[in-house]
Amino acid sequence: MPTGFDSMERDSKNRSFDSPYLRVRAGDIAVIRFITDINDMEWGYFHEVKTRNRLGDREFTDDVWCKMQDEERCECCESTDPKARKVKVRMFFNIFVFGILHKEQDQDGKWQQVNYAGSRYWYEKMEQFKVLKTGPGSQGNIREKIKAWAKRAANADFPDGTLINKMYDWTRQGSGLDTIYDLILRDGAVKEIPQAAKDMIPTLLPLSAYMKGEKEEAATPEETVEAVTKQVDDLFL
Ligand SMILES: [Zn+2]
């Protein structure tokens, strides 16, 4: 049994840190590069399942893989509740996150204050692999945006387009039902992924592990953190 407030606070910090998914708050900007290219994007159908945290004070929705896709019985599809039977599409990409520009300063004062696009932000350096999970957006705007950026980056090596040779901002505006995500091509020099991280790309979990909720049993991308965080970040210097 854990005792004391220190261990409790450590635990809560670790848990939010340990999510394999990219999470951004309203107004924040994640600076990313794609590891998964346009044609390797994986997608599937998911049920939205409402759950509560262990303390019961917060409700959140979980995306649960529809097992019909494995030709198995799916509890959600067999539900009498039409809401539970509903499925939605989710796309998955492996990405490398250089850092997140936050609208709000952190309590510990570790994030560096920077100016970007005429606004003040606090930069949380991350240099971690994450999984970008997103829906197609309303009227498919996210899906079309990703396709359009890829097409625009086409070159001799990737005549049909590519996502992996540019940097992007993943942004979020609003919260709840009014949340709008966007992917924006980042101007300026393309920053290299640190070599220590590049070496770990072949060891990343297959996206299907995240999609089917098997990720707990396998190694997590957070193991890369120690290896790469020592590098100097010149993005905003
Ligand atoms: Zn189902």
C-alpha cells in the first residue's frame, strides 16, 4: 500500500506522463514529425464507452475496438442501447513529439517561455514517441487535411506524397463537444529526430497493439525518454 502525499503526487504525474497518446489541452500546440507515413496509416471502427476513474469523480470516454472486425462477438454491438452500438472511425499514426507549446505556465516553472506566431507560450520539451489518434473530423476535414499536406510534400522519392519529411503543428481549440483539432504545416527548417530516438523506431509497437488495447503488455515508447532528453533543443532558441 503506498503511503504519504509525495508518492501520491508522483503517481499522478507519472500516470499522465505515461499515456502513449498525444494529448493537448485547448490552445496548446504540439510540434511533431510523422513516423507513420500516409499509406501506412492504420484505422478501424471503435465504440465509445463511458467509464469513470477509480475515485469515481471523473467520467471519460474510451475508444473500444469493435471485435466484429476480428469476426468475433462484440459486446457493444450486441447491446440493447443504440448509443453503445454506434461505431466511429479512428486513425492511428506513430509520431515523434519534439515538445508542446502551452498557453498556461507550469507550476514547477520548468517550461521555457517562448514567442510563436505572435503569441506567448511555455514550451515543454518532450522528444518522445507518441501515437496520434484522431477521428476524420467533421465532414472529414482532418482526413482531407492530412491527405493534402502529404500530397503537397510529394517529391521524387515519394511521388504520391509523404508525411515524414516535414514538421507539423497539431493544434487544439476549445473543449468538450466544441473541440477542434487541426494539423498545420510548420514553416522553416525541418528538425532532425535525434539519432538515439531514430534508432528506436524499429522497436516501436505496431499500431494494432494500441488499437486493440494490448499495449499494456508490451514495452512503451516512454523508454526512449531517458535516451533523448539530454539533447539541446534549438527549436525556440
Ligand atoms: Zn462492435
